[in-house]
Amino acid sequence: DIQMTQSPSSVAASVGDSVTITCRASQGISTWLAWYQQKPGKAPKLLISAASILQSGVPSRFSGSRSGTDFTLTINSLQPEDFATYYCQHAYTFPLTFGGGTKVEIK
Amino acid sequence: EVHLLESGGGLVQPGGSLRLSCEASGFTFSSYAMAWVRQAPGKGLEWVSTISLTFSSSFYPDSVKGRFTISRDDSKNTLYLQMNSLRDEDTAVYFCAKPSSPTNSYFDSWGQGTLVTVSS
């Protein structure tokens, strides 16, 4: 099974800051990676697919990139509504696996 | 607009069974694989199962293989998850999820979730 190691598990930031979240796949997954945002009590929301494709309606301050088996979600100019938990997920093969999550908290 | 509505959750004793349902609307249900994803209280997301188009194939992680069965009724636009031999660690909110295209596993639509509690 492909393991997704996500870091950090939590980060404290202020409005206007930039935040970077990383996911490392245990083997090559090409660009088969998604990023989700989840707020308490809500279902996850797909932000980015195929490592870097922003979903319709997602603000451009969110971006994704890939370097080998390392994937990065960057949030520029953090807004109040961005404080949430973020998950990566590989979509390369079954079983699908998610990263452990990164909670972005207000500093 | 895509709408997914789960039902069937509740309290069940260890070793018991439960069947979850997910009614879909707003898209051509029969044209998409569908999935279940769960989230234990205070924990992360865990993929539970995917069923392909025309239910020719189904997939599970080892944690539920042999105990859970995914199925679909395209005439009713409904996805199911039959859960048997339930364990304490199966306690979670179960989400129904639709991929963004028929050929990938990026989930762009989710239901609100249904809570399954396994406890004596």
C-alpha cells in the first residue's frame, strides 16, 4: 500500500501569512494527488486535483506542486475562512490513502 | 447540483451489522464509480470502498475487506454499504463520495455523513 506522510500535523499562522503543507508518497504516484479542506462538522472539500489543478471556485491563493514523490499545498495570504484541516490523498491505485491531516490554526 | 444523502447510521453492538444508503441526485449516477470514506471521531479520513461502473469491480482496504460489501442500484440512484462483524474501531462518520470524473478517484462531491457507533 502507498503511504502518504503529511507534515506538519498542525501549524499556527496569522491572517495574511503564507502556509506550506507537504505530503510525501511512499512510492511514485505521478501526479495522482488531491488536496482537501475540511472544517469542523463538515464534509471535505476538494481543492486541488492532479497535484496542481485548482478546482472551480477555489481561490487562487491556493496552489499545489510536485517534486518527485513530494507534494506541496501552499496557501498565500491566509484568510480567516482558511483556518481548517487539510488532507492529501493519492488516487494512483487502490487502496486509496489519505495523509494524516494538517490543522491550520490561528496564531 | 450534485446532492448525496446518506442514511442508515446508528448504534450497533460489536459483531452486529448495519446497512448504509446514499441517495444521489443531480448527476448521471450510473456513469460514475462511487465511494465510501469514513472519519473516526477526532481522527483523519480513511477510504473504505469504491464500486466501479455497473458494479463489475469493488475495492476495499484490508481493514474492512471481508466484512464490508459495497453495492449500487442504478435504477434507484443509490449506493449501499453493508457492514458486518462490526468492531469498535469502525465507529466513525461515513461519507458517500463522488469522483470528479468517471475515470479518477478525486472526490468532488460528498454527502453530509452518517454516524455509525459500535458499542456495547
